[in-house]
Amino acid sequence: MAGRNLVGLEVDALDLGAVFRALADEHRRSVMTELAADRSDSERGCNSFDLPISKQTQTHHFRVLREAGLIDEIDYGNRKGIRLRRADIEKRFPGLLTLLGSESPGGTAPR
Amino acid sequence: MAGRNLVGLEVDALDLGAVFRALADEHRRSVMTELAADRSDSERGCNSFDLPISKQTQTHHFRVLREAGLIDEIDYGNRKGIRLRRADIEKRFPGLLTLLGSESPGGTAPR
DNA sequence: CTTCAGGTACGATGCAAGTCATACCTGAAG
DNA sequence: CTTCAGGTATGACTTGCATCGTACCTGAAG
């Protein structure tokens, strides 16, 4: 079984500074906005976000998001899954995910 | 004629990225946390925050907060006043100020 | 006038962070 | 086996940013 061996921090250990630093980047914020917009919280692939950056940089960004406690990365060996930690985020920082939607009035519309 | 000639942007022009970048810094976040904790929204002096940095750096930080649309700076010539734009922030980014209290000492005390 | 405190402008510096090139690893499909 | 796509590790580069030193401005008090 491919367990979530790449999980982030504990819920209580989530740092607001790290969260703001993670969301300060445009690409990471677009990823989080997309994830927050999908209420089904389905697991997504890394390349399903269509980021205009190299794959090494994508690896870097996903790691930052994971270390900030915002997502979980599920390692399948030659593939990777991304899942939003919606429950943990809402528990620790209620309203944060709603805040991300403020930038895309109308839905998922990255400029 | 102590007008607020150093006001920030319009409410609709507030950018979420600029806000997150502004709140990513520890010193700026502490200022915002203090301002958000004071429900009277009274005008405060720049040196009332007791920041462990030089005054030039303080000028820089307050400017970033103003350009992000989070505060207004009232210029008195040889003095300066700081005021939180609570109404505008709550209108554009509801829940953001509450979020800042998540790490405030005395507000939402963890454990 | 001079002095002084609060604040700003400009420049320089040091460090963190975003980005990519190269090389390597992993698992699936021929 | 080989090939290939997805992902990572390492290193280097470059930009952004927080910080401070020096100099200057502003208004109030001697």
C-alpha cells in the first residue's frame, strides 16, 4: 500500500508565518486556490495544475506547501498525489480557504 | 491639515498576494496582530510597537503594510500615525483579522 | 537662530528564495 | 533486458527582500 509517508506537520504545530510565506508565492497560491475550490477534495496529480515552471521547481513548491502543513503528498514511486488538508486547515485557521477564493470571484479563474 | 495623504489603495484594488507577502514577515505580522487585537481602532504612533529593528527598517515595513492596503499612515510632519483599515479589510478579506489572532499571545491561547 | 527627536531617502550588504541544468531514481510498458 | 515518463537531488544563478549606515527633512522647544 502506498501510505501517506509524506505527510506534513501536526495540526497544532502549524505555523501562521509558514502558511503566509507559502501563500505569498503566486504559483503556490494558485495551486491552493484550485484545491480549495474543489469541494470533493479528490486526490490530484502534480501535473494537473498546469504550472508554467519546470518540474524541479514544482517539486520545490509542493514541498513548501507540505512543510507548511497545507497539503499531503502521497508517494507512489514514479508518481505523486496531492491532497488538500482541508479539515486540519479549517480547524487551525478557520476561514483561510475561503479567503483564497477572494482572488477568483466566480470560481476557478486564474488570470 | 493633518489629512490622510498617505492612504493606501482602494478597497477593490487590494491584492491577496500583496497581503500575504506583507503578512509573511514576522515584524509586520506582529504589528498587524497588535492592531487587530485593539477593537477601539485608535490611532497609534510608529514607535508604540517596540520593534527590535532600526527606524529606517520600520519605515520600510510600515510602507509595505500601507501599500498592501492594510493600514493608513497619517503624516504630521515630524510624527506619524498608524491606523488599521479594519472595515476595508473585513469587507475585502473577511476573516483575515480573526486569522491573525490565531497566534496572538493572550487572544487565542493554545493549550 | 540652534538643538533635538521622529521620520524619510538613498545606497550598500547579506541572506533567503525562486528558477533551471544536469544527473539520477522509480515503476510501468514494450 | 531497454525505453520512457514522472519525480527527486544537487548545484549554480539570479532576484527579491530585510537590514542598516549615512545624510537629509520636518516641526517643536529652548
